[in-house]
Amino acid sequence: MAEAVPPLSVRRVLIIKLSALGDVVQALGPMAAIRQYHPNAHITVLTTRPYDELLTMSGYVDDVWLDERPKWYQFRKVQELRNRLRNGGFDVVYDLQTSDRSSYYFRFFPSSNKPLWSGIARGGSHSHANPHRNLLHTIERQAEQLRDAGISPTPFPDLSWVTADTARLGLDRPFVLLVPGGAPHRPGKRWPATYYAALARQLASRGVQPALLGTNAEYEILSQISIACPEAINLCGKTDIVDMAVLGRAALAAVGNDTGPMHILAISGCPSVVLYSHESDPALCAQRGPAVEILRRQWLVEVSIEDVLGALMTVAGELPEPTGGSSA
């Protein structure tokens, strides 16, 4: 194993974390560890546009560079990125993306002047060589990678520093956040919208305000639920990453599919119920937080409203009794 990366002689650090939402949020702990390990270094993170505001706000980095992830045939853009990285004067690179793309960036640096490199790029000085690394949960995998570079411990990701004015959203307490969306190309990861609608009516009947989170790409799903439960507040397209972190701190609880926003809510401290099908493995990617309940079935249609209400009471405590209003 290589010697630890020297903490004090390093002047310029590059962190690579391009995407996706859940992975970026779970990388906040490693970023905090890198910041603590290199207190006097200038730290740059290479990421993509959706995470600019969050990482700028974090205080873990001094600069945020945006990667357009050019196609390899876009020679001019690839060359511009290569030159920018080469001219960055980086002493060490912590590749927290560890993808084929980010590993290829190692080749952008001349062989005579390569920075120290923590990741999986062939030839890197501090390779995370555990052959079973892909069987580890993201949080444990990145902590082990940093430990191999001499950085330990790695704290749990923290979002307590996030600030946003969410008063404009018109939410009254108590409210429960519902996250019915997810990757459109993987419908098997979504609990049926009709089930979310029934759950929303159950919550409304108990005096709890359902709040629907999602992007404009999930407009139809959220509209279907809000039509079935007029008491629900539809926040489609109205929230960003920092909004969700603040809402998570204020919510009674959250229920959602295995999707990025649920990582934000769980880490923010929101009691969370996350629904898993056979299409994803919580051992590798489960949401982590102080109060998270994972419900997993082969097919999500097998998860009943009663299952979810029971899990909600486990993580958030007793819900108010129905008052005779909306119901499932």
C-alpha cells in the first residue's frame, strides 16, 4: 500500500464528483474529511451544474468547476477540459466518482507530472484496490478509499448548514413529504401513483398535510395524486436540492421510492420510509440517516398502504387518528 498522502505539503486539491444526486449528497462526508485533512490547501471540486449551489454553499471547497461531460468525439471541448485540468496545478486528486470517465481524466495529465491520485484509475498512486469494492455501500466504499490514502475517519454526511427560504411553498406543519418519482426508464422502482394517492388521502384524514416533491418530468404522476387528494400541496418543479434539505428538517416524515431526493431527506434528519423493489439493492445504495425504514418487496405493488403507514409510525411515532375527512 502506498504511503499516506502528505496533508500539509499539498497546496492544491481536486475532488471529482460529477453525479448523481444521491451519490453527491453521500459524498459530502468524504469532502468534509478531505477539507479537514488539507486545512491549508485550495480545494476545487469538478462536478456538474445541478450541484453547483449545494457544493458552493458547503464550505468544503474553494472553487466549483463544472464539467459538461463532453462526448469523446467533441474534440475541442475535451481538449479544453484536459487543458484546464492540466493547468490547475493539482498536487492530489480524489476521484470520488470512480467511473470510466473520471478514471480516464487521469490520462489527461502528462506522465512526467501526474498528481497523486486516489481512485481506481490504472497507474494511480493511491488506488482503491479492494476487489470487492463494488459490493460495499457507497458510504463505506468511499470511506475505505480515503483510508487507503491516509484520511480517517470519514464523517457521516451533514446537511445542517444548508439554508433556504421555503416559506413561499405554503406548507403548514405537520406535513409529510411524498416522493413518487424516480428514473423514468426504471418504472419497476416506482410505487404505483394510485397507492401514493391513497396514502395522501389517509394522511389528510389525519390532519397531516401531504406535500408532493418532484421535477417537471414527473408532472403527470404528481398531478394524478393531487387530483385524487385535493388537500395535497403539489410542489412539482418548485424545489431544488437546498429546498429539500430544509424541508426535510421541518417535515414530520417522508415516503418515497429509491431516488435521489430521498437521500437528501434522510441525511437531513427527516424520518424516512423508502420503498425498494428487486431492481435495486439497499445493501449497496440504501438511504442513510438517523431514522430510515426500508420496505422491500419483489414488486412494489406488493407494498400495501397499511405497510407504509406502519413504517411511518415506526420512524416518526404515532400519527393522529383519522378525523372522518378524506380516506383511502
